[in-house]
Amino acid sequence: MKRALLVIDVQREYFSGKLPVTYPPDSLENILKAMDSAQSCDVPIILIQHTALQENAETFVKGTDGWEIIPEVLTREHDHLVEKNLPGSFTGTNLETWLREKNINTVTISGYMTQMCCDTTARQAFHRGFKVEFLSDATGTLSVSNYAGSVTGEELHRSILVTQAMRFSNVLSTADWIQEIEK
């Protein structure tokens, strides 16, 4: 198994912007642990950064503070940076080409938000024939309310993990993943 760690959209928007991630509360700490362990075990790390294309976007506007990857992530070593414009990290990017050139057959999902970019990227990877690992405590979300209803961050996160485990991903904790890569 040759894997890569995807660190999806760990941008300031999710900390000091309009979309503060609240669940699980230790997701950033676990993302950083996963990055440090990946680096020490020679697992390639790919940073993914969302950029809004909409003319009147309120979030993820290139060059704004909210668009920036947080310093704790950006200052750690990484092997590749992918800029995306849609929830799926494979759509309109060179991610698949980069992974295939490196003979990577497994992607590990970490980052934000669980139900949007992490879930979409995991499904895209599965559809492209990659094995997928989804870090349950190194992904995160927030409570959502809209015209369709309301859901807490915890409920939303848990439902995506259960769905991922049904078919698409091996869902595991950061600690278990670190044990696996250190073998």
C-alpha cells in the first residue's frame, strides 16, 4: 500500500471567518499530528486549498485572509499543493495525475468540511479506484441550518462517517492511522 495524506481546505475561513468548524473540537490538533507522522514516515502530504470562482463570493476569495491556509499547516513540510474550485479535490485539478505518477494507490482524508469537500473527495477517489482512509477525528464540520432543516455538527459528522464506512472508506482515528503507517 502506498498512501498520501490529503489535507483539505485547512484555511482561515474555518477558524476566524464565517464558517467556524466546531466538531470535533480537536480536529486541528489531529490534522497536525497526522501531518507530522506522515512526514516522519515518508507519506506524501498534499495540501488542498479551496478558491471561490463566483464573482460575488463571500468566502474563500483568493487573496483574502479567509482563503489563506492556516500557518500551522502551511509551515509544515508538504509535497504538493492543489488549488480547487469545487468540493471535489479531483475536479479540474492535477491531483489524480500527481498521485498516479507517484504510484499512490491509497489516499487518507483529513481536513474540512466533513460533509462537503472531504466526503466528495473520498467518493471521487473511490470512483477512480483508489483505496480511501477517512480520519474520523482529523476531519471536522459545524452545525448547519438552512431551508431544508437543521443538523448539529456532531450529527452531521457522525452521519458522514457512517456513510463513508458503508462503502467508500476505511474510517479510523488518527491514532489508529498513525499506528498503521508506523508498521
